[in-house]
Amino acid sequence: MTKNYPLAFFTVCPKDCFGSCSLEVEVERGKVVKVRGNRNSPVNQGRICIKGKNYPNMVYGPERLLYPLQRIGKRGKGEFKRISWEQALDTIYEKLKNLKEQHGPESVLYYNRFANLGVVKNCAYGFWYQFGGFTSTYGGLCDSAAQEAINLTYGEVKHNKISDLENSKLIILWGSNPAYTNIHIMHYINRAVDKGAELITIDIRENESGAKSHLYLNPRPGTDGCLALGIANQLIEDKLIDHNFINQHTFGFTKFKELVKNYPLDKVSDTTEIPLHKIETMIGFIKNAPEYALICGMGVQRYTNGGQTIRAISLLPVLTGSIGKKGCGFYFSDRQAPELNWPFSPPKPKRIRNSIPVAKLASELNNQVDPLVKAVWIEQANPMTSNPSINILARAMNKLDLIVVADLFLTDTARMADIILPATSMFEYYDLITGYGHSYIQLQQKLIESPGECKHESEIYRLLGKKFGFNLDYLPENNLSTIEKIISSSNLNTDVDELKEKPYLHPSYQEIAFGDLKFNTPIQKVEFFSQRMRDRWGEDPLPAYSEPVENKYSSPNIYYKYPLSLISSHAYNKMNSQFSDISILKEEPFVWVNPYDAAKRGINKNDRVKMYNGRGSLILKAIITKKVTPGIVHTYFGWWGGVHQANLNKLTGEYISDIGHGTAFHNCLVEIQKVK
Ligand SMILES: Nc1nc2c(c(=O)[nH]1)N[C@H]1C(S)=C(S)[C@@H](COP(=O)(O)OP(=O)(O)OC[C@H]3O[C@@H](n4cnc5c(=O)[nH]c(N)nc54)[C@H](O)[C@@H]3O)O[C@H]1N2
Ligand SMILES: Nc1nc2c(c(=O)[nH]1)N[C@H]1C(S)=C(S)[C@@H](COP(=O)(O)OP(=O)(O)OC[C@H]3O[C@@H](n4cnc5c(=O)[nH]c(N)nc54)[C@H](O)[C@@H]3O)O[C@H]1N2
Ligand SMILES: [Mo]
């Protein structure tokens, strides 16, 4: 008998993550048997995370949805019966057609997010444009405040090749936890520190990335902008700034200098609650290494002042001319890859009602008029776990006539659906992936047939499109010829065969970002003063600090009842709300509480606590730890209401960031109490 050896193929993890890891996947008898990092790829040199390694368990695990389902029980209860695709699509077709005829296409909300990156997910618009329109959301749950802030300041969001960090003498890690969320950059941070670089970590807690830090600063949540302005003022006063760089490449410095005079260090220490000597020590580090790398994460911008915070932080390296050179620079995300073109779009209909800020989906869903939103189609998203104010969202969803959810799992959102359509995993379709942790473009390969009756979005929309009589040229099949057309219409100098072997880097890619000292702002310089801040957002053109909402100063009445700030970071073993239900990764939800706060409430190690505020409550296990300062409770986001009874976003409010229409998840006051 001949032995069947597994075949190995290269592909890429398409998850919404900095990693965008190149994978080597073993396939045996049509099944994925092993996933490892591609050692030959310049992207990750073999590194991948625990989620990637566990992907076969996700694809073949008992949790995977394999057939279309129709709800039989109450919404949210999770009771469904299996139906055929024909039945599922017929039901959807009838309802959508009637809604469109009676109320217009805007009575349907098409809601998607970024479970996976990849240009092929645009296939949905081939259907919705031909449907004649829809209602949609704007803004973001993720980093839209920061993207807007950095674009306004620098003209582009990009950073040096991450391996350049090895040339750094000083690295500042600010509101970022790459040990969990960006393992490739963490690799180079560690190497730099091993070679003698100093590391400063600024976080509201002791995070997983800062273990080797030479200095740790713990600001009061949401006050980082104030800290940045205070440091700027002191650097200017101590004459540590690079006048040449500022004169040649920046705009508005004189006004900025006046602004930061309002932030002397003693006042900054009061506002941020960081001991004065620690801020002075940090300035000492910058004095010794004025050309340094500042890595800023997404944690700091999940506040109502998030955009201005990022403006203030991103301007710090500019002061010492720490931009456009080796071993330094401002890192947030790297978006140098060209935007890929989806060459199959039908003409855009006029009736697209882009009217709901995603941060306010819960309260705005039932508030749309002429027409009301009657139906929602959800794909690549789990709003019932990942969006704020879940209790309000559940009530709003309950009022709808039709909820369709395409997903791989019975998520909190899928539980609300009338019809669930089983979607494909990353090994079951082709795509082209542009990430944000590096600028390579990679080919995602279809390596296996889908289990059960799972279908890719392109097929779902083709089948439904046929019922409506839509032009199927706008609904291409998911195959390599479709990928070839995207490559040529996007002017990429590569092809499918080459992409099967290695990732693609665009010829204009800069290893040293802004090495040409060109800044794509209206003034063609880095903008300390941004007129567009006022014109677009009605905000101060200078990055002035303002107190965010829902804390002891801005809402003393709420604080009186709920005195703890709830901060939720991204978890190592989850991808946002994904992987939560995979049995081997399941865990009991927990919350970090400082010993002082615990003692005050009679809470002991491993006690169960009720965490609550005016918006909701849930039960978690208390981990008593000094890693978090008094006044803060910290945990990781992504547990499900339906599986863990611990949906954190029952507690979060619908706050929007100052710019970019982002979601301010961390402006959230709660109280905890021991459960008997
Ligand atoms: N393993 C894993 N990787 C992921 C993801 C995942 O879910 N799991 N998600 C991906 C996505 S979508 C994103 S957006 C990124 C997010 O990745 P990161 O940029 O690392 O963002 P967060 O985990 O939200 O927060 C980072 C840190 O900010 C801190 N923080 C919160 N508030 C403040 C504050 O006011 N001041 C300061 N100084 N620090 C604060 C938190 O304590 C946390 O340690 O990760 C991506 N990568
Ligand atoms: N409290 C709190 N809330 C947060 C955050 C936080 O830090 N704290 N972070 C926010 C951030 S940064 C983000 S980016 C958002 C993420 O929120 P979402 O964008 O909603 O992402 P996920 O929660 O990962 O949900 C994606 C869903 O798509 C499904 N899916 C996966 N692949 C496919 C596919 O190919 N097709 C279809 N149809 N479905 C698929 C997954 O199973 C999953 O249920 O959450 C935000 N929510
Ligand atoms: Mo995100």
C-alpha cells in the first residue's frame, strides 16, 4: 500500500490583525492536518500565534455550523432547525423583495466588518448595489480615530520596516500590547532590548509586553494626551528639540509651543496621576536618545478624546527630528501597500443611506425613518459581542422583521438570526490580503472543500442574485481567474504563480517611512496645527487635552455609584470575539482587580464578582493583582454572552471619539461586588 504524505501549501492568515502571517498548511486526503508559520517568508519567518496553530480545530471542531438554519425558538435562545439552502434563500428572497417593494431598499441594513481582511469580500457589493441600495454604518469599532489623527498629522499612516527596530536605542511602547496583538513587532522589540535598547512602557496596567521595561508609566485612563503635551513642553524648555527639522518639515510649531506651556509637569502629574519623578525620568531617556522609536497602540484611542490623544503622541518624535531615519520613528500601523481594486462593481446606486455611526448601532437601529430599518444582513461581524451597549442592541434587533447572519459559528449575533447561513473558513476560498502590520500583499489559497454545506459569500450572493435576476458578471465566482483580474486591474507587478511562492511588495515601498521627507498633508509638512481638524471635525486644530467622558471629573454623579474604570484589551487566545467558543481555548472569564479595591469590597482571590453599571451586569472570576492600579478593573474582550454568560459590552456605552467616528469603549465606569 502506498503511504499518503500530506502536501504542504503556502497561504496567509486573513484575520484582522497586525500579523497577516504567511502560513504553511499541510493537507492530507482533502483535510487540513497541520498549520505552521512559513519559515521562508520575510513576513514572519515561521512565527505564528496559538490561534493559527489551532485552526484545524476551528475548521473541523464540533462548534462549526455546517448547514443553513432557521430559528424556531425565541430570538437569542439559540433554537434552530436545519433547512436546505433552497429554503433559506427562498425565504430571504421573498422577504427582501417585499421589503424593497413596500419600503425601499434602505429598509435593509447591510452590516459587515472585518473578520477577515481581503479584497474579495467586496463581492457583497455586487449584490447590494444591484439590490438598488441599503442602509449602512459609518465610522469604526477599531482604530478610526487614530487613522484620522495620523492622516491629518503626517498625511499617511506608515512606519519603518519592523526589523529596523533593532537599530533603536530607545523604544517607547505606548498603549500597545504587541506581545499579544502584534507578535512580529514584539520579536524585534525583544531583539532590540537584548542588544541594549532601553524600553519604556506606558499603559494603564502592567501589560504582557513590558516585562523588560526600564521604566513603566501608568497614566489615569484617557489622559495620555496630557502626558504627551507635558513631555513636549519640557523638551522645548530644556532645548532638546531639533530646530532644523521643525523649521523645514513641520507647520504650526509656534502655536503648538504656546499651547504646551499650559502643561507644566507638576500639573501633568496631577492630571495623569503619574509620579512627577517618573515623567522626568522618561524625559531623561529621551535626552539620551533623542532619535527613538515610539510604538503607539489602539488602546489609547478608545476614548472620547482619542483622536487628539493620538495627535499629541504622534507629534512627540517630530520634536526631536526622529522621523524618516533608521532606528526611530512613529509606529502605529503600516498602510503602504496600494489599495486593491475590485473590478466587478456595478454602478453605485443613489439609495445608499449611510446613516448609522457604528458606535451607536444599538440606539440608532430603530431610529431610522423613511423608511424604518426592517431587516439586517450581517456578515464577517459579531455585533452582539463586539459592539457597545449590547442590552440596547438586543432590544433593537428584536424589533426587526428579518435578521440574516452569515457566520461559521453560533455566535451571540447568530443566535438572534432568523436565518443563519454557514460561511467558509480561511482555507476554503481565494483572496488577496493586504494587512496593516506590514505592507506585503499575499495570496490566500483555497486548499480544501468546505465541510457540510458551507458556502463562501460569493456563492451565496450568486444564488440569491439569480433569484432576483441580477447580472452575474458583477458576482464572479471565487477562483484564481477572479484573483488574476484583481491583480491586473490593481496594477500589481506579479501574478498568481509568483504569489503562491512569495508575498508581493510594491516598488514604491519605503523601508524607512518618510525617508524622502515628503508629507502628504495640505501644507506638505507634518502639521502641529491642522486646519482640517476644525474644518472636518469642529475640533481644536492644536492637540489640546480635554477630559474624556465618564470618569471621576467629567461625570461625578456616575462615578459616585460606579467608581471603577473598566478597560478591556485584546486577548492572546482570541481574535476579537473569534475563537472564544473553541473548546480547547475555552476559559472562565475573569477580571483583574487591585488588592486595595478588592479589600475595600471584601473580595478574595478567585471569588466570583458581579460587575455592573446602569447598562447591565455580568459575573466574572476576580484575579487580585497589583498589575492594575486602584480605580481600574482590567480584562480582555471577546467572551460570549451565549457561551460564557460574560459579554463585556453589556456594560460599555455608546460613546464616539472626537474624530474619525471611532468607538470609545474605555469610557466605562462600573462597580463590582462579591457574589455570595
Ligand atoms: N491576539 C490578538 N491579536 C490581535 C487582536 C486580538 O483580538 N487578539 N485584535 C487585532 C485588532 S482588531 C486590534 S484593533 C489590535 C489591538 O491591539 P493593541 O493596539 O495592542 O490594542 P489593545 O489590546 O486594545 O490595547 C493595548 C493596550 O492599551 C492599554 N490601554 C488602554 N487604555 C489606555 C490608556 O488610557 N492609556 C494607556 N497608556 N494605555 C491604555 C491596554 O491596557 C492594553 O495593554 O490587535 C490586533 N491583534
Ligand atoms: N469592549 C471592547 N469591545 C471591542 C474592542 C475592545 O477592545 N473592547 N475592540 C473593538 C475592535 S478593535 C474591533 S476590530 C471589533 C471587532 O468586531 P467585529 O468586527 O464584529 O469582529 P469579530 O468579533 O471578530 O466578529 C467577526 C465574526 O465574523 C465571523 N467570520 C469569520 N470569518 C468569516 C467569513 O469568512 N465570513 C463570514 N460571513 N463571517 C466570518 C466570525 O466567526 C465572527 O463571529 O471589536 C471591537 N469591540
Ligand atoms: Mo480592531
